[in-house]
Amino acid sequence: MLKVYLDNSATTQLDSRVLKKMEPYLTEKYGNASSIHFMGQENSLTLIKTKEEIGKILNCDHDGVVFTAGATEANNMIIKGVARANKEKGCHVLISSIEHSSVLKPAEQLKKEGFDVELIPVNSDGLVEINQIKKMVRPETILISIMTVNNEIGTIQPIEKIGAFSRKNKILFHTDAVQSIPYLNIDIRKWNVDFLSLSAHKFNGPKGVGLAYINRKSNIDPLIAGGGQEYGLRGGTYNIPGIVGMSEALKLAYEERDEYIKNVSELTEYLWKRIQNEIDDVHLNGSAGNRTPNNLNIMFGRIEGEAILMDLSTKGICVSTGSACSSDTLKVSDTLKAIGLDKNNLNSNIRFTLGRFNTKKEIDYTVDCLKETVKRLRSFTPIK
């Protein structure tokens, strides 16, 4: 049985070169970067160098880079911290209806505090339309949050246009860019982004580390107080091995971007063509063209997605039905509802997300197993 991992939007395999870069900071260079002795100061210099490297890649001021435990923390910090710090200017917050739960849940908390949070609808392709934002903005709007790439259907949002509109109207703008590396060239200055979130494990880096880009001219309350790290915005001992690993993974992702995108695009296209040609009653969710080249979210008519997932898992194939962060809840996807998928098909979807280490052999094995799975499961349903 072949082992095939096609859930790269949930997490990715750690690149061996990244691990090698991290190892000295796990065993030899273990000093606390906040300590004033020589081991601590060596790691403090490493911290500054790493921020400078990341700042060049993202085209932002390096002192705006704030290290976190991941994008969930970064999103919570930004959504709640910005709203609370700017409450005297207004209480209106706009977020898209297809955001990750780490944006939606903090927004729900803000509602309980008296903030007026509105969800921006998307069209059938899963795209936020700038004209819709213009209709919903009010004088008291203080923050707009739109994810760069949707984690479930891979839709790419018009971030640069939204950023330009937000800057012109003096509204703070945040984007969760977790799924965008290396598919998009992130340019914080060009995008007019005030806040941005990333997680290293989405681009072959280590788990448990990420970053929040913070426009230092903006007001934001800290989420984790104490210790004084990160200009007082995020207390806690620095995860130097993780930070070094994230920087290395980010560099490799963009250095090898062209070849990677070519390979993953060819494999994804091959996978979709085989599924279309060999399995009936399938439908691609989201925009066919305006999406990242590694993402296929497919509706399989007359079958439960969970049943497909579990059957494929017994064959050594890892896929998902949507966001890994909500996989335990078995609730209907807000994203698929938002794009208007028929209610009878809301639980009939599988997300295939490819990555750096996938091969054509794995894709062929997956489709062969998928055909057997679909045929067997459909034989049990009375729906024709």
C-alpha cells in the first residue's frame, strides 16, 4: 500500500534542509534571546537578522514582524487587539464570510463586547467583490479583514485592490495570508496591508511558530502580556529554533518557487482531468481559474465526504473535507454555504491539496483508489 499525503493545506512535511538549519539552536545555541550574557545576545542578534531576512521577502519594515506561535494566535492578536485599541474611533468591523475560524471566532467575541461585526458575502466563485465592501463601509468602520487565499477552496482574493481602498479611506486592513506561500509574491507595501498573518508549517517549516506583521504606526492591544518581548506586543520566551526554521522555509519557498509551481500545477491538473474523465457527477468548488494551483475542492454527488475520506485513509491516502481546525466538529462548511452550494451537497466534498513532495505515481494510485471508493459507496445509496 502506497502512503499518499494530499492534505498540504492542513500542514506540510518539514523540509530536511529546514530541520538541519534548526538543529544547532536545539542543542548548542540554546540561550534565551532576552538574556544579557553572550549566549543570549548571540540569539538576540540571530533574531534581528531573521526579522531582516523576512522583511526583505515580504517587503515590509522588519520591526513590524512579530513572532507568534502560529497564525491562529496572530489572527486573534490582530482582530481583537486592533478593535479594542481603536474603539474610540468606531465599533464597526468587516470580515469576509469565508474566513478561517481563527478570525471568525475572535470576531464573535468582539460582538459580545459590543462591537458591530458584519460578514461580507462572496460570489459563487468564492470571491469578495470590492463594490460590496464599498456598500458596507461606514464612517465608524475601523477594520477590514479578508484572507488572501481561502483554506478550503483555494480562491485568491483581490487583496491589492481592497488594500488600496482601505488605505484611501483610512480603514485598517488585515489579511490572513497563511495559504498564499509561495503561490503569491507577498508585498506588504504594495498591498497596503496594515496587518498580516503567517504560519511556518504551511510552507514546509516547523509547527508552533508563525508571525504577525504589525504596522507599528497603528494602535493595537497585546494579546499576551508579560515579559516585554516583541515591543511589548507578545510576551513569552522566543522560539529561536522555530523562528530560524520559519525564515529558512520562507527563503526556500521563494527561491524554488517557479519550479515548484510548475510541478504542482501539472500534478493538480492531471489529478483533476483523471477525476473528471473517470468519475461521474463531480464538480469543482470555487473559481476554476482564480485559485492556487495546489487546491482541488471537489463535490462527489450522492456520497458523504467523510465516508470518502475514511475509506481513502484505509488505503493510505490522506485528504480532508475542509479546514483541519474544524475537522472534529463535523459541521457544514461555512465556505461552501457561502458560495451557494446546494444543501444536499454540502457534506459531499473532498479537498485535495498537493505539495512539494507529491509525485505522479501517487496521483495515479489516488485516482485508482478513489474510483473504487466512489463506486462502492454509491452502491449503498438509494439516491440516483
